[in-house]
Amino acid sequence: MLELVVFCVILVAAGYWATMFVMGRRDDVIHGKFVHTEDVFALSAMPTPTPPFPKRPVKAARPAIIQPANTGAKPVNSDALQSLLAAIQQDLKSVA
């Protein structure tokens, strides 16, 4: 049983070594040290990918003073609002 455990540990180590060697991390395999991220990016020959979406267009600034549109509507007084509220309440009572 002990021989089987030792054989499995050696087999896993050999598989790890082969995987690292095939993936191009030979410094890890040979020297047993990890490659620093700055070195990896400095040596990479891959171009930087373009962003998947274009940048949003810049909106034009709004003018400081906006003139309200003159639609000819009369200002609403409180009596009109009170009568509208009474009509809505009456409709709700009739539905319930």
C-alpha cells in the first residue's frame, strides 16, 4: 500500500511538471519559482483587446436658462383641485 501511495505522488508530480512545461512556464518547472506578473506582461506578444462596446458619445451642454413652452394652459387653483379630488373619491366609493 505504501508503494502505491509513493507511486501516485510521483505520478502527480510528473503530470504537474509536464503540464507546466507544455504551457510554457518553464521557469516554474526548472527553478521552482513563480513568474512575476510584470515579467509576463512585458514579454507577452499579444495585443491588447479592444473594448467590446464603443464609448458613449458626449452630450452637448444644455443652455443655462430654458424658456418654458407657452401652451396657453391656465394655472390651476385649489378649488379646481378640490373638486377633482371629490370626483375621484366619489368614483372610488361607487366602485367599492
